[in-house]
Amino acid sequence: MVSFSHSESDDTPSEAAKPESAVETARRQLKHAAAYLEIDPNIVERLKYPTKIHEVNVPIERDDGSVEMFTGYRAQHDSVRGPYKGGLRYHPEVTKEECVGLGMWMTWKCAVMDLPFGGAKGGIAVNPKKLSSGEKERLTRRFAQELRNVIGPTIDIPAPDMGTDSQTMAWLMDAYSMQEGETIAGVVTGKPPVIGGSEGREEAPGRSVAIVTELACEYYNLPLEETTVAVQGYGSVGANAARLLDDWGASVVAISDVNGAMYDPNGIDTQSVPSHDEEPEAVTDHADDVISNEELLALNVDVLIPAALGNVITEETAGTIDADMVIEGANGPTTSTGDTILTERGVPVIPDILANAGGVTVSYFEWLQDINRRAWSLERVNEELETEMRSAWQAVRTEFDQREVTWRDAAYIVALSRIADAHEARGLWP
């Protein structure tokens, strides 16, 4: 096992004894980062709240002819550095508060990557698995109409998220464009390349996780060829990260989906196992040795990548983790208490707002391509992404080394300082 020295944290388990909402977590992290910086407290106060929250009721005609109403949201947090940017999710548990918290995280993520965007998030409280393709299209087009006046390529740019995909973005872009009377590809990102989407967009979050894993291993003097990796979640993020790390010489010993995990201490041929997108819930079908997702979290490996759901590293599971470091592939996989426990144990956690920021970064590239009406090659996209990830890593690493804080604190310090500087420069409209 590798020894790590950075273990500073002033959070205590008692502060997070009860589950936090996304907005509570985001505000706590804001306060925590602000304590390290000389920032006008009025700016911090402004950042606790979203600029606007749009709530709409969306009617759709079901295939049987009945009409059903669904509630949708778009929370726009901060646009001091540029247009709002963030995903749209279709999930039964979408709430206004969740969208506000996730929108705040998008503000930090865009700032830590130094992108000219602010943060937003939205969605509809619906189970997309219970919608036919036609129903989902009608819902999306009506949602686009309801949001028409508050989105746009220089206002707010949605993207795919949980329960939505490139086809959803194509419908949204088409509905918006039809209402505007011209094709406006830049209103959303994550579209199919044939209508203005970017090559490499779907793979980007997983690619950035792999890049950051390589950089973290380099920082801690772990040769990638001698590094063992466990990946929880074999969807778009987890599968792409696992396959790249496999290609680069790491030994991926465990991967999982909702049914359980494949484990092979000698290493898995990741290319031979279908991702969730390629064949849903297929991991255990290709496994000789199956373990549970909880057992995967507790494996003795060099790197653990939680790339499935949020809140999987908790007060109950953090003590069982036997990895040398954690690279967050999913959004919010570590609870406050889990984070505190890992910090006290000296286990570094590279936060999601840095590690999986490849998605929003390539979304930025897509937006540039749409505005300039000039497509980039996949090679250029990947090269530009690596440059941006290395630049962000260096900025965060500088704060980590100079202040001796956690990696999460360092990332938030980078983000908040950039946002605060922008607010200071622009001032407050009377």
C-alpha cells in the first residue's frame, strides 16, 4: 500500500449525520472552500442561491390517447462567466431542490475547467422506461417549447443526463429550431454528429476519468503498468475509463453493473465485456467469478473508480474501502461522512468536478463547432481534451500542494476563486 500525507479536513461525521440534499451539500462545500480564500462575503451569499428556477407542467398525449401531466424544472445557478450549462435528466425523483444543487455543481465544474460557462440543471419527474419512443419524443418537444424563452446558445445550453441521450437532444434542438425559424445547433450539446454534435462527446467523461487517473498515479509514483483498478459501474463513464486504462497498461481487476461485479485478480479483457450501452446488464453474464457491488468497493486495489450512482461511499462503506485512492467517475458518489472517513484514513479522493469534467469540456468544444460551423476530427477533440484536463489538474495540484488541503477542497478553491474574480470584476447591477 502507498502512504499518503495529505489528510487535512475540518468536517466531522456529526455534521453529516443525516443525509444531505444536493443543494445542502453544494452550499456546505461553497462555505468550506470560501474559508480558504479572501472573498467578499456578499459574493458567497449570492452564490448560495440560483439566479432563476423555472417550473413547468408538461402535458403529453400517451399512446392510448390519454393526456398525462409531468412537472419539469430548469434551475439556472450562475452566469457570471458565460451562458448557463448543464444537463436535462428524466427520472422519477427529479425535484426542484435537486436541480438547484446540481446546477451549483455545474458552476463549480465549469469554473475548475476554466470554461466560459455558468451552471444549470434541469429535468422532468418521469420514468423514461415507462415511455414509448413516441411518448418520449412528444414530451421532449413540448418541454422544449415550455423552456424556449429561457434557453439558447448564448443563454442556457442543455445537454444529456440521466434518462436522456443524443436522440433526446436532437428532438429538443429540432423543436427549438422550428419555433425560431432557423436551424440553431448550438442550443444543446450532446447531439448526434450528423446534426452538429461533436465526435468523442459520449466517451469524454470516461476519457477524462482515465486521464486524471493516470495523472494521479503519476503524482503518487504509481506506475500505471503496475496499478490495479476496480470500476463500479460499466456504463458510458465506467466502460470508457476502464478500457482506456486497460489499453494504457493498467490492470482492471473488477467491473460491475446493477446485478453484480466481475472479478479477476489477473486482469479483465475489458474490450470483450459489453458496456451497459452495448448490452444492458451483461457484466455478470460474462463473468467466471461474480462478487457483489459492496465487495467490489472493498477490494484491495490501487485505484477505485465509483462510476455508477451517487452516494455509494457512505458512513457504512467508507471504512471497508481498501483502495489506495478513489477517482470519482459518477457525480457525487461520496457522501460528506464518507469523504470525512476517507480523509481521516489518508485515502485521497479526486473529486467528480475535476475527474469526470470531460463531458462538459467536450460539450464546450461542440458549442464552439456549432457557432463556427466547422467540425473537428476525433483526434483533435481528444487532443484538446487532454490539454484541458492537464491544465485543470495542474491548477488543482498547485492549490493541493501549497495549502495542504484535500483534493476536493483544492478543486473548489480553484473554481470559487475564478467565479469570485468574475463577480468582483462585473460588480452588482443596482
